[in-house]
Amino acid sequence: MQTPVECTPNSAARRCGPCAGDRRTTSSFRRLLFPQPVRVLPHARAWNIGVRTLHIAVTGILLGGHAFAVPEDRLRPMLWLTLATGLALVFLEAYPSCRWFYQCRGALVLLKLALLAAITVFWEFRVPLLLAIVVIASVGSHMPARFRYYSLVHGRVLE
């Protein structure tokens, strides 16, 4: 099993891209996206629990409504609320550092959001798309840390 690795400014063995160990991090934009140390959002856990609970509730209503053929005009607000709460969760996860986006956990969330947005275009496929989203969500949130924190950019686990 691979153990999580934290990049350090003095890691001369291998430069690892968008982290503190990369000479290119001198730009203020890069420091904004990948701060060292990572940013801390006050009450982050409480925000995450609250937004996640709302997200699960509106997603459940959305899927159930589609499965039981609730009229589209009654489900559109739930679709937009699901998208909005999903984006809020993305913000909460990516706020400490944007490397979340290129870890498997972030890539799976972006895939779910893309499938959710696709419902607005492919309305007739909404139930299979929503079921695919539920499968991705369940697998993604229960897979081991060695997969969740695996960096698609660095090719290894990042803490």
C-alpha cells in the first residue's frame, strides 16, 4: 500500500508539479490555488455536514421524482438545487487547496456534476443518468484513501 506523501519545498529528488516543491510556484496565482500551508475555512466541518445533508435530500427528491414520473416543472427546481449544493460542496472541498480537483475524489465529483448538468440537455435519459450518479457517489465516498487521494497529476497518493 502506498502511503500518502506530502510535497515539501526541499524535495530535490523529484519536482511534483503544482505544489510547494515546484520552482514555478512563485506566481501569486499559483500560490492562490495551491497555498502552503493549505487554507482553513472556519467551521468547515459544520458547513460540509449542512450542505451535504441538503444535497443528499434534494438529490433523493430529484431521483425519486423522476423514478415516479413527477412532472418536469416540479422537478426542475430540485435539479437546480442539486447542482447548486453540489457546487457548494466543490467549493468547500477545494477551498483548502485546488489539488483536490486532480485527486480521484475531485475528479469523481466533477464527473457527477457533468452528468447532472447533462440532464438539462438529455432530459429523456434523466433516470439512468441519476442512477449512474448515485453509483459514482457511493463508490467514490467509500473507496479506500489510497484511491480517493490518488493524484492524477502526480501519479501517487497525496495526503
